[in-house]
Amino acid sequence: MRLQGVTGRVVIGCLVAAVVVFAALSLMGYTRAGIAVGLGLLLGSINGALAERALGAGVSVRLSSLSRLAVLTGAAIGGGLLLGADYAWLVILGVAGAQAVLVAVAARSLLHR
């Protein structure tokens, strides 16, 4: 899958944010928290790319959205639990952060048209 346009910028932006968050929290002594937020950012950034791919394949938006979000939510919760139950909410926070990046990049793209 080749990423370009809005979804490509979102994936790259979330990857950069994940590295920055991980580095900052690791330097403060919270390595597992950095991994959790970074994992959430990476998982969340995949959402837009998968949605774009499903739309391009002609799959039902309702069906693809439900299954896509269920898998990403399961992966986020599972990843958080692997790090420790105390860190699961940070993975979800990272996913939410990725969605905020998606909204910001999409809005910027629309404003520059």
C-alpha cells in the first residue's frame, strides 16, 4: 500500500509524534508510558489509510468502518494490556491523538484548496 496525500501526511505526522513522545517520556523516566502513547499514535494513524483503501475497493462504508474500528480498538486495548493495565488508557489516548492529527491535516488540506 502506497501512502500519499492526506493519509500519507497523517501517518508520517503520527510517526514523528510517536518518536517525540517516546523520547520525551523516556527521558523523564516513563519509558512504558512513551511506548503506550506511541503505539496508540501508530495504530490510530493506520485508521485513515485503511478507510481510504476500503473506499477505493468499493466496500460498504458501514461494514468496513465497523470491522476496521473493532480491530483497531481491540489492538489498542490488547497492546495496552500487554504493557500493563495501568498503561492501556495511554494507548487509547494515543489513538485519540492520531485522530486529532487526521482532522487537523484534513482541515488544512481543505483550506488550501
